[in-house]
Amino acid sequence: MPDDQSFLTGIQSSNADTRFAAWRQAGEASPAVIPQLGKLAAGQNGVGKSAREALTTMVHAVGKDANSPNRAGVVKGLLEISGPDYPLPVRVHALRLLSNIAGEDVAPAIAKWIAAADLREEAVYCLERIPGEASNKALIAAYKDVPDQFKPRILAALGHRRAQSAARLCADAMRSSNKDIAVMGARAFGRIGAKPAAAPRYPETGTLSETQATDVIDAMLRYADSQARDGNTAEAMTIYRSALERPQDHWQCAALIGLAKLGTADAAAAILPKLKSNSRRVRITAESAWKSMADPTRVAAVRQTSGGEDAASRA
């Protein structure tokens, strides 16, 4: 293991080969060098690049082993250089590295930077990748204080994390008069798939752009798929039936696939009229759905695999 001073001297060498050799050894260096590396990393020259690469190498070294004795020290050092005493590019680099190794115990410290306009995207990205409920809580707590134009980003992060604790927040967001917030609230709600206490109220698709309306309907079907997997067939049936009434073939097909997975008499009754649809695509999908429900073996197989691809995305 190189001593701190010789390591830092190598990073700052005027010789490119010496700098390269130093950063390649950074995985063996003490976390105590991180504050100094943070200062050097701001440079746009060979030394700055070497410092940034050294920080990355240190993260990779401790990332290979969750029990690495240096892991906590590296996380602490990166938290320090993500603070306001360091230039913005260094803070961004630190947060991106933290997203690879930080634990939920540091989520509140990272969440503080959501208040900084020039850093909030990086802070949310970092929290989005840190496992554990603490990150969900931090994102939910930050939501109310960020500007409206950033609220969709937090909703997207919660949706990607499938944060069950955020289902109510997302359901409330769907009722926003801000269409961007309402649509992203619906998308996140669909991904999470948890049933809220009150019936969800989706944005009116007639007031949305074509892309926004597509996102909302897809979200509804994702939610229906989740409810079907959880055994809440009544909730799923309501959504599938509404999709069957839409003029677009792909939404009808998505609903037919979902109904086939339910395998109930009510689902069969909903599928039956579509066997005579004017659309060839819908008829073929309805026939396939009908046959899968008529074959007990196939029905069992469909139910076993219903945790896979969503009906909306398969249509």
C-alpha cells in the first residue's frame, strides 16, 4: 500500500506514466487522501484527470467487496467532497460515485443536496440507485419543497424504485393541474402497482397530448396487471374493460391478454364479443386469449408466468 504522500505526489507528477501508475494503485490508497484528491479533481489538465480516475478506482476497489475495511471511509470521503467547499464538477463526480457504493444510512446526507438547484438532479440520481427504504423516505420528503418543474423527476425515481410507500404520493400527483406532474404521477403509480386507500383518479386523457395519453393508459394497464397478480381481480377487470372500449387495437389487445391471465368467467365474458371484432388483430388476440382460457393446462401456465412482462407492453 503506498503511503499517502507518495501516492499524492505521483498523482500530481508532470509525467503522464507516473500519474497513470499512481491512479492504478488508488484502490490500495487510504481514504484519507480523498479530500486532497477532490481539490485536484477540479483541474482540467492531466492532474485533474488522474485525481478523478483515482477516485473512481477507489470506488471500484471497495465496490467489489461490501465488507471492505475501506468502504466506509471511502463513502465518508466522497460525502465530504460532495459538499459546498468543492467545485460543482467535483461534487457531481462524487455523487455519481456514491451512487455505486453508498448505503441507506447516508441517504439523508445526500438528500440535502436536492435543495441545490445545480445539484438536485445528481442527488436524486444517487438516491434512486441506493437500496433501502431510507432513500424512498428521503425522496418523498424532498418532493414537497422542490419546484414544480422538478417534481416529475422525483416521481420518476420513486416509480423506478417501485416504492410502495410512495403510492399515495403518486396517486395525489395524478390529480395535479400540472399535466407533467399528473402524467408522471400516473406512470410512477402504474410501476409501483400498490392499491391506495382511495380509488385512484387518473388524468383525463382527452386533455392530454397523444404521448401523454399513451403514458397514462399504459400506466393504468400496468396497475391492472399488478392488481391481477395480487388477486384483486375486480380492480383489474374494471381497467381491462375500459381498455376494451378504446378504439385503438393495441389497447384492446393489451386488455385481452390481461383478461386471459385472470382466467375467470367474467373475463371470458368480456373476451367473447371481441371474437367478432372488425379488427383482424383484435380477433386474433381474442382467439388466442379464449383458447388459453379454455385449456386448463394453459391457464395454469399463464397464471404462473403472469409476474413477467406486463400485458400493456406485450400488445
